[in-house]
Amino acid sequence: MEHLRPTCLSQIAALSGFGVSDVALLAELDESTVSRLWDMPDWLDRIRGRSLQALIAAVPGVAEYATTYPLRTRQARLVHDLHREGLAVDEAALVSLSVPAPYVANALEAALQVVRGDIARAMEYLPRFWGREQDRALDVLFSPAGGLLVDARPLLEAAGSLAPLLTRSAYSFNAILAQAHLTHHVAKATGVLPEQLAGAAMDRRGAFTLRSTVMGALGQSDDRDLADRYRHLVDKHPPLRLVEEWAFPTWMRDSRPTLDFSLPPSLLLRRTAGEILRELGQYGDAYCYYLVTTYVPLALDRDPTFGLRAGELRVALLERREMVNDSIIRRAMDTLARQIPTGAS
């Protein structure tokens, strides 16, 4: 990525034909303040908050520069640093993604820590992606084709190696979240479940990592047997059930993420309901089977109104049923739909 040169305030103002006195008058600033910043390339680093706000309100181009220059400078640094670590960023994808640019830059920063094997920094960055919108940046980062990296394989290999080390280094909430993100996206990109998960202790850490990895694998494959095996584990292991109930509402911000994986006694799953309805319409059959047999029944136990959208859920189940050929999945959708009253709101 080409190095971005800083633009002086005088150059931005000149596009509108403004001089120092014009800017000072329009922004209601002392002329000495504007004059001091006028020809400094690093004026954005020197200006104070209220003065910057005044310039944004008075001078066209200042707002755009104040937004784009720091972001593009950060992107250029990350592209350079990642290249030194053997990861090439697809710069065309970098500017064309629909994911918010700050999330993408945060994902590149996380990738840098992962490929460097920096456990402490990876544990700081990765937990900040817990949330649907933030995680979209990790999706494009780890995608093996058409994603943010020209070749994601070195990152996937580094993530696979780093993931088991995170909770060995520190048994903390951040370590658990960081490990879960890595195992989820490696499984999603490859469709492979790590063998070590089969014998993992089913405490909350093991449960969270298992769930994240299974969700990734279900997103890549269409393995109904995997969804069935996971459901049996949820029924058998209370920590896994706890994590399963917690994940969607905190992911969608119906509830704040809590260190003990607890949820409020009374919870309206408004955002969660919207996400589930979207996924029923867009995701593969095996993943929808997981929703119907594992998560949605737990969600209805906690919030029988399903975010005031139980009626829409029933309709969505019946509509998706008509698109499914697997008789077992069809029956599961029928069973769940019958449990929702016809006149549910």
C-alpha cells in the first residue's frame, strides 16, 4: 500500500478558496491558533478537540481528512507489517469490503499478533470481536478465498497452533474468548474439527471452545450428524447448555457479555430473534437443524415470546421446511412449529 502523505490545513482550506483569516472567522477561532497550524503537516496531531470540531463545522474537507487519514495510515502500517510476516493483504478487497473499515483494521491488527505468536496481545485483541458486526471482519480475514488476504493459509496454520496455547497461558475470560474465535474461524475455513476437542474437559472453557468450533464446522459443512452429536452433548453437559444459552443473546447484544456466562432472569430476545430468522432463511440445512433442535428450544424456554416474534418464527420454520429434502430435518421443523401457538405474536 502506497504511503499516504499528510495534508496541511492550508491545502484543505485552499480548495474552498479560504485563507487563514477566513478559516478563523468561520470557525470562530483565534487567528493565531489557525496560523500556528496552517502549514504543519502534522496539524491533526496538534489540534485540540474543540478546535477540530469548529474546523469540521466550517471548512469542507476537514471532516473527511480527519476520518480517512488516521485510518489509511493505520492500514498502510498493518499491510507493511503483515507483509514482513509473510501475509499479503489484498488491497483491492481492503477498499471494497462492506465491513466497517475500523473493524477491518482491528482484524488486521489481530492477525498480526496471531501470526507473530504473541499470546498476550492476541488475548487483548480477539475478545473485542465478540458480536455479529465485529465478527464479520474476522470472517473476511480468515476466508480462504475472496477474503482480505491473498493467501489465508499461513494465518490459519498460525491460528491453529496458537489456539490451544491461549488457555494454557492464562485461564481467563479473555483467553477463553480469544481461543473460541480462533477455533471457530479455523473450523469455518477448513471444516475440520480439532481432534483434541473430543477429550476436552467439559468445564466452561472447554464448552465454549467446543461450541465455537462446532458452529464454525457447521457453517462450512452440511453435516446433520455433527448437529445431532452436539445436541446430545448440550443435553448431557450443564456447562455446555449454559454456554449455548448465553452465546446468542450476548452475541446480538440483547444482554451484556458476563464473565460467569450468566443471563438476566428476565430477557427479551429481540435482536436474537431477528438474527435467528435471518439465519433460518440463509444458512445450510444442517445449521438450521442445529437451530431447530438445540438453540431455539432453549430460547423459547427463556423467552416464550421469542422477542415478540414467535409468530414470525412459526412462519419461517414452515417456509424453510419446504426447501429441505432431509426428512429428519423436516420433521424437526414440523415439531417445533407445532409447539408455537398459531396466534403467537
